[in-house]
Amino acid sequence: MAKLASNRRAEKSKQSELKELRQNGKVPAVVYGFETENTSLSVDENEFIKVIREVGRNGVIDLEVAEGTTQVMVNDYQFDALKNQITHIDFIAINMQTEVTVEVQIVLAGEAPGQKEGGVLEQPLFEVSVTAKPADIPETIEVDISELNIGDSIHVEDIRSKGNFVIENEDTDALVIVSAPTEEPEEDENAEEESVEVEATAQKNDQADEE
């Protein structure tokens, strides 16, 4: 389990103090939840990114606080796209024996034969809701599409046996579909010729009226 150091900060930090933290590569954070009082912290941004890359978005982190180590997950975080900077993190302390529900990313693996034949690959769902104990939450759920032909699809019911967790979505929710290609309507040459003739006739009539 990955470890992440933290420092205590004032419960009501001033904006100038938060700005200084961020300028020094730190991220204001808060931890709350199981047997934990709401506590304001700061963590190193680069170290946080390393930890998330190691354990994944739904991974369990050993957060080192003044009182010891608390097992947490990332409940939420804020990101400033203009500054390319994480601006705040919410850690939630967890009980490793209690199930939680999180969103888990669906990752497609392989190439669908139907797509090579001209079919259109569609992915209606990019995430599913998963309930499990923290240690059993998968980082991603892989869906093999290497046998999908045109008209084939994979639904939630097809992946329910993938791990020690429960997918909360409906069985009938489609994860991936290979649809038949849309045929473009053929141009009607006769209709085009008739249109040209009508235009030519209209022009002649306009000229006759002017004379």
C-alpha cells in the first residue's frame, strides 16, 4: 500500500496562505470519515501524483498524519486546467472491512473484427458503479472485444463474474456495440437532370418576361 506524507494546517487558512502553499508545490487537503475528525492538511503535489499513478484513482493510500497512519481513498479533487495544478484534495478515511461504492473505468481490449469490416464501434458506458471492500476495488475493468462482429454487443451481465465486487448497473446496460455502417443514399441522376431542366425553363421564362 502506497504511503503519502501530510502536514497539518490551520482549519481556516487564509487565501494568501493557500496561495503560498500552492506556489511551494503543496496542495491544500482535508481528511474525514471513519474514526477520523475533520482535519485540514497539505500534501506534496508531485508525491500525490506518484501515489495515484501507483494505486489508481480508487486505490487505498496510507496517509501519514500527526497521530499516525490513516487508510484513505481520494473522495474528490479539484484541478485548475489553466495552471495545470491540483488545487484541493478530499481524502476519506475508510474501514477496510466495509464496502464502498465507486465509479470504475471500462477499458476495451483487442480489436473487433466487425470494426475491420466497416462496422462502427460504440461505447455507451465509460464507467460503471462498483461496490466492494476497498482492497477488492479494481483500478479498471477490462472488456475483451476481439470476438465482436457487426451486430454484436457486450452488456453488464456479461462481465459480472470478473472479480470480487458487485456492479450496480443494470444487466441490460450496453458497454460496447458494433453497429452496421450507415449507408449513404444514392444520388438520383434523373432527379438531378429534372432539376436542371426546371431551372433552365425558369430562366427562359424570366428572360421572356423582361422582353
